[in-house]
Amino acid sequence: MTARRIGVVLLGCVMAGACDAGRTPQEFDLGMQSLQAGNYAEAYCRWKPLAERGYAEAQYNIGWLYANGNGLAVDIGQALDWWMKAAAQGHADAQFAVGLAYTTGDGIKADLDEAVKWYLAAARQGHQDAREILLRLNGDPTMNLFEKHPELVHESWFGWAAVINNDRINVRAGPGTEHEIVAQMEKGSAVRVIGQRGDWYMVVMPPFKEGRTAWIFKTLVSDADR
């Protein structure tokens, strides 16, 4: 950080009167108001004492100040450090941010297995973007997501509900007509789509508790909510 930027941050702290470690988490809202007004240094100084005392929401948002260079020099290492602190406390957005960092290799060595660990943590708390990324990864033949996390087949949040829209269809062992037919399904039958490879959907077949997976050509199923 340059000397000028340090001076801006310190001046913001003095003006805000926010570098008192005795502040309560209510100070976080004032920091958010400062952020929305473009007063990044003031937001930082209101949040920093909270973050140092372990307030996860402040830790997560300070991470973004560093990541975006808002009132601070861009420092991905610092951003990750704060996100990690919040993620370890179960903060779903921070867990997702850590997962993205491990996916892109921005500021840290790329590690897709480690990324998936954090995406799973966020997804199990209802983080929709994490769920979508995991669903896309399950269609990647190089990832083998189910081999490493077979428990996903039994997690109802993973994937989306669909129904067969043709009178009678073939269900195959793999994504293509060269794979053997493992079952046939009637129109209106329910499946859960849990991955895609090309024009083929990987699905969980009923009864869902058994966790049997197969492949169906994507035009043969429709979103159950439509």
C-alpha cells in the first residue's frame, strides 16, 4: 500500500471514530452505509475491529474491500485471509468466495478438489450459486465429482426435478446411444437431473433413495415446475 493510501485509510478512521475495538456488531450497518456512499476507508475502519473480534460478516466484507481495491491497495492474499476466517465460521458467501479463488487460482494455487470442498460447504447451507457450479462440474468428465463425493446422489438439493415428456424412452448407462439401455421409462415419470454432458442429462432414477444414476437425452425430459 502506498503512503498516500495509508494516509487516506487512517484519516477515514479518525473521521469515522470507528477504530475503537469496543464497538458492537451494530457498527457493521454503519459501515455498510459508508460503503454504499463510496466511503470505503470509513467502512473499513468500522468493520476492522468487528472482524478482528471474529464477526464473520465483517470479515467477509473486508475481504472484498481488499479484493476490489476499495479504499485499499488490491491484495488478494489479504482478501483470502479474511474470507478463510469467515468461511471457517460457516459463512456461506465466504465459503463460496474461497471456492472461487481455488477454482481460478487468483491469489492462491488452483486446486479444484479444495474448491469443491468449499462449494459443498456453501451449497449445503442453501447457496444457490455454489449448487449451480457443482451441477456443472458433475458434467465434466475430468472432474469425476461423484467418484469423490458419492453422497451427493442422496442429497435432495443437488440437481433439479424433471419429468419424462415422451411416451416411452430408453435410459442408458452413459451419455450416448452407444451405451447400453438400462431401463425404459414412461411419460410423466419423475427423475432428478444432476449433471449434463453434451446433449445428455445424468439423472437419478426412482426410487430416489436407491441412488441409481443413468443418462437420458435432454429433449426427452422437462422441468417438473413448468
